[in-house]
Amino acid sequence: MASTSTVTTVDVWLDIVCPWCWIGTRNLAAALDRLPRADRVEVHWRAFELGPGGPERPGRRLAEVMRTEWGFDEEQAAALVARVKAGGRAAGLDLDPENVRPFGTFDAHRVVRLASGHGVAGPVLERLFHAYNIEHADLGGRDVLTSLAAEAGLDPAATEEMWRTGAHADDVRRDRELAAEAGVTGVPSYRVNGGKAVSGALGPDELLSLLREADHG
């Protein structure tokens, strides 16, 4: 059995434009609520851009993207939407996947990394997920990112300093490299204590099992 002083590290690769990633953060929180030694778990949020180099400003609605870029027919699109909505409801989220507008998330990931250094990554990530999925906010604008992060507890002066200096850009790129090294090709993906990465829409029970295995490894 692992020592009670041992820290369990959990790397979570995600992207703001992925609804399953928001669901995943909620499911991980639910799993941690049931883990006896959750205070000894360190979660590292890792950037994974689903559309690197994508538009800085939100583009077309996802409903249109599914038809024109992904080649989905109406039945396939409807099935995907229904699955996302059902997954969201199970996690307490009222998702609207058809009307989100994908954008390039590089700067958003920089904000999350900055927030990690200030101890507010979780609240900032939650705020950005809500803004994108529910409010359909323009998260491509740095002013919007700064304001939303401030609502979640991140000092706007720190965010403005990051924009001026270019900080955390290399961290986002490094997360991409780490994902490749870990064999991560989709999100959400989870890696506990540097072990094998597991990808997919894992529920609270499955995530709790991963954490317990590490705890007794």
C-alpha cells in the first residue's frame, strides 16, 4: 500500500472547446470527493489544442462545422449532440453543443497555466468552460480572457503582464510535446503518476478506480 505521505499526480489533457473535457473535470471532482486521501492528489491541467492554429475569433457554429468540415449527415450530427447533452446532464451541465463556435485556444491555455501558478486553475478553467459552452463568449479576445479569469480570482494585472511578456506560451507547446510522448491523441486524457494515459469520457466511478489503483500501487 502507498504511504499516506505519497502525493498522487494526475495529468489531465483537455481543451476548452471540448464539451467532454468540461464533463471530465466535473467527473474528476466527483471522484476526488469520494477518495479518502484526496488532499494528497495534485491535478496538473495540460493544454491540448484540438485545432492548433485555428481562428483567433469564434467562427461558424458547430452544427455547421459538423456538416461542412466533418462530413456528418443529419443523423450522425443529431446522435453526437444527443450524446453530449446526455453526458452533460449526468454531470449537472446543460450543454448546447450545436451553437458553440470553435476558436484557437492557445491563449486560453496560457491563462489556465498562469492561473495554476496562482492557485486558481480550477475556478478559471470552470469559468472559461461556462463562458464558451453556455454564454458563447468570444474567448479569442485577450480582454475577454483577462476579465473572465479575474471573475474566477486571477489578478488581472498578472494576466496583462503575461500578454506583455509572452509568458507561458512555451508551457502550452511543451504540454503538446508531453501529450505526444504519452501517446495522447484525444481529450480528455488522464495519466496518474506518470503511468499509461487513458483517454475518453470516463465517469466518476472509472476515474475513482484509476485513482485507487495508484493509491494502492
